[in-house]
Amino acid sequence: MDNPNPENPIHEEPNAQPTPPEAEHHEGLAAHVPEADDIEKLKSQINETKDKYLRLFADFENYRRRVAKEKLEFFTTANEDLIKALLPVLDDFERAQKSFEQGGTDLEAIKQGVALIYNKLYRVLEQKGVKPVEAAGETFNPDLHEAITQFPAPSDELKGKVMDVVEKGYFLGEKVIRYAKVVVGA
């Protein structure tokens, strides 16, 4: 029986033996079997990669410990500049206290001394970024003010406004570090 169409596999010779796919697969594997040199190279690469990994891990652990130590040191000394700036104010208070104990009775001198110490403290805080929250007469703002009570407003324009400041509020930079305690007109 002749195959009229050689491209049509249906009309193959009945005695033709097809090549089993397993045989092709085994032939391909035989070509890819690594030699002893290749195995040694791969083992060497694995060892190098392990070594790099261990060194990188050790470097990271050292970095993590160093950062933790620096962070701890930062927190313990973070306010050092502020404390150094406040020490002269403390010295002034101590001198004023000695003056009181030695019988300082000149009321005007005491007032001037307290005003000087207050101004010095205020300047130090101002240099460190502290500024007061303006509250008196302003519209009540819960982002800046803490209402401790409401009081009947004597006029309509004072409703919702801050009528009195019981305790000043302060910013540190742009952040409110203490809300102003206020009396609000109702």
C-alpha cells in the first residue's frame, strides 16, 4: 500500500516503528548530565553564596545594634541643648532666692528681678521654637483651645469666642504641645 500523500500520517507504513517519547527524553538527559567538574563548580558557587549571605546577615545585625545604641543615646541626650540653655535661668532663680533670704525688702527691685528672669526664660524658649497660642478674643478652635467652661456671652459677637484664658497654650514649631485652657462665650 503506497502512501499517496506523504504528509498525511494516517497513511504510514504498517511496519514503521515510531520512536517512543521516553527514548527521546532519555537521550536529552544524557546530554545534560553534569560532569564532576561542573558539580564542583556548583558546590563552590553555593558555598560562596552562603558566605556572602552570612556576611550580609552579620553586617545587618551589626547595623541594627548600632542604630539601636545610637537611638538610645539620642533619647538620653536629646534635651541637652535645652537644659544647658535653661541652667542660667535656674541660676538667676537661685540668686533671687538668696536675695529674699538675706532680707531683700525692696519690692520694686524684686519685681524687676522677677521680670528679668521671666524675660530670659521666655527668650530661651522662643529660641527653641516655643511660641504661645493666641486665644483671647479669638473664635474657639478645638485644634488649639480646650474649653474648660462656657459663660453666657454679654453680646452676640462674643458667642463662640474665647472670653478668658485660664492657662496659655504653646506651640513647638507648628505642633501644639499644650492647648490653651479657655472660657468660651455661649
